[in-house]
Amino acid sequence: MLGDFLYQFTDLFFGFNLFRYITVRAALAAITALLFSLLIGPKIILFLKRKQIGEEIRSDGPKSHLKKAGTPTMGGMIILAGVILGVLLWAKLTNFYIQLIFVSTIWMGIVGFMDDYLKAIKKIKKGLVGRYKMAGQILLGLFIGGMIYFNQDLVLNGINSNTSVPFFKNFEIDFSWFYIPVVIFVITGTSNAVNLSDGLDGLAVGLIAIAMLAFAGMSYVTGNVNFSDYLNIIYLPGSGELTVYCLAVVGAAMGFLWYNTYPAEVFMGDTGALALGSTLGTMSVLLKKEILLILIGGVFVAETLSVIIQTSYYRYTKRKYGTGRRIFKMAPLHHHFELKGWHESKVVTRLWIVGILLALLTLTTFKAQ
């Protein structure tokens, strides 16, 4: 918005011409979101402390986590504030892709806020009833999927229900009428996966920053006719604007990480985890990279699978032997490593390294034939 406004005065000052470039506005969005998150962070943390909005720690978790009880939660508001400001100032708000992903972030941010509000303020232990949370995710998936599938504009080049396949440049999967259920699955699965991974200081938000930085590169080349032609990937006119959004998320995440790194001064809660998860899932859908999301979000996938495997095996063995057995010391996976004796910060750092390697591997698929 501010970028568009200043660009109108190029005749008065040639420097305003810079605001036509996505790279410039994306960098400014990242800086804006980062600085605003750093600035507003202490104020929100102080407010949460005064209102005694603290995290309740599960009694069956690692004993080292019991000291975290009472740490302010709902800090996802810091991230959302940074993203919103960065996007409003530097992104083109008339862009189809920006509108859809903005709705995704805000919608699940509201759902997450309601869950945190019920748990932290109303002291309802389970928070928002699971089926209501799921309903919010499904409704968002229906909206995003419907807006893409039934969009007849040239913006999608007639590949509304398609997705690209890694390593096969000239091959795409057309889900046809099944596309909307796929979108629902991707968005719901990703938002829940990020939420499950938000169990150690800085883990989830750091991984989100890594993944969104990689998606920033993807969106830039996908929206550039020359780069997409050179890399032989799907060209989506206007999708380059998502680069601005991605870097706004990266900036806000880094600002939040300043206060969330070990030992955390604040947790982002479902307000941040569900919002960032749905943003990541929606980004993959908009860029037609749903399959690549499995790779770029590999840590989130592993965390989710560990829970599914642990739960399924426990139920199976309890039914068969009368006593439930476990594969992992504890699920999600990050707690397994903690109980093996790894310090929390070591688990986080090593999973960040895995996330970086997966992001780099993801980007190599763009040139691989």
C-alpha cells in the first residue's frame, strides 16, 4: 500500500521507482515486520504477564518443562502484528494471491486465539473443542480451494486443479474435482503439524522462517516469466508478489524468536502455530507445490508421523497384549530426543539444521530434470 502510494511520485523523486520491484518491497516487508515485532514484543509480553495469561505444562511431559509453567502464551499476536503491518505497507493488496493467503493467516489466527483464550483465560483445559477447530480448518480449505478451482481468470493459466511434481518438469497432476479435498487436507494437516511441533523454545517458529524463506525464492521465480521458463516450471502471473508476504512472515518470525529462544520469555500458542501452519500450507497450494511441501516441511511431517505411529502402536499393542507399548520414549519426536538426554537447545538447533538441509534440497529440485 505504502509502496504503491510512493511509486506514484516517481516524477518528483526518481528513487521512488525502486518500489516497483518485488525484491525491494519484500526486503522492506521483512525489515518492517522484524523491527515491529521487536518493538511490540515487550509490550505484549508485559500485558500477558499482568493478565496472568500463562502456559499450562502437561504433567506427563519431560520434567525439565515443569519450570516453564506460567510463561506467557498467546505470543502469536506478536507475529501476526508484524506480518499484517509488513504486508499492508509493502504488498499489493489487490493481488489475488495476497488476498487469499492474508485470509488464511488471519482466519486461523482467530481460531487459534479462541483456543488460547479458552485455555489460558477461561481455564477450560482442552480449549476450543476439537471438532470446532477442525471445522475452522475445513472451512478455510473449502474457501481457498474453491477460490482457486472456480477462478476463471488468466491469473492461474488454466491449471486451477493441477500441482507440479518434483523432478518431472513436464508432468503435472490434475486432481480435477478432487482438488478441493486435497487443499483441505494440505491446509488442515499443515496447521496441525506446526501446532504439534510447537513444543520446544524456538523450534516451530524457526522452522517456519526457514521454510518461508525457501518459499520466497520459489514464489519469485514462479511469478517471473523468464525464470520460470528457464527452470521449466509452472508460470503463475502475479504470484511473485507472494515473495513480499513470505519475507514479512520471515521478519516477524525472527522478531518473535528474539523472545522465544531458549529460555523463552513467551510462547506463541495456537494463535501463532495455527496461523503460521495454515500460511505455510496455503503458500504451497497457491504456488502449486503441495507435493514439495512434504520435503520442505519434512520436520513437521516427521513430528506428525511420530504422534500417529506412537498412538496407533500403543492402541494396537494394548488391544493385542493388554498393555500398551511405545516405539518412541515420547511423542512428538522432539520430546523423544529430550528424554534420550539431549538438551532442549540442542534438539532445536539440530532440527533447524535438518530444516535448512531440506529447504536447500527442495530448491535443487527446481533445476533437476
